[in-house]
Amino acid sequence: VFQCVNATCGYFYHPKCISRLLHPENKVAAGDLEKKIASGESFSCPVHKCSVCALGENKKIWELQFAVCRRCPKSYHRKCLP
């Protein structure tokens, strides 16, 4: 397993699992990323971007703070929560 490159992240993933999470609609891109991660390329997991709008967290603005799912590697801004 390989760790997310974000310094404050404690998540580890199998190359196949993280590549499918980052490229769910494109099997070719997922396969390429899987090989790159297995050979040592770094990656940032989906927890660090909003699953709805794909932007990062701003801890100073309440609506742009993240709510992180405890069961899957997804985050949402408070304003983007489904």
C-alpha cells in the first residue's frame, strides 16, 4: 500500500484502489495511474478535494470547511453536502 502525499493525511491505498477512485469513468487512465503509483509516483487522495465542486478546503470560511465521510474517502464543503 502507498500513502497519500499530503503531509497531514494518514490514508494508505492499494494502487489499484486509488487509481479507480481518482479515475472512476476512465479505465485506461486508471490503469496508467495504477502503474505509476506502483512504481513510486506520488498522489493526492480524494479526501483533499470536495466531491461535488472539486475545490480545496478553506478553514477560515465556515461554508468552505470540509465534512469528511467516515466510511469512504470523500469530503464535501459544508455548502456542498448532499
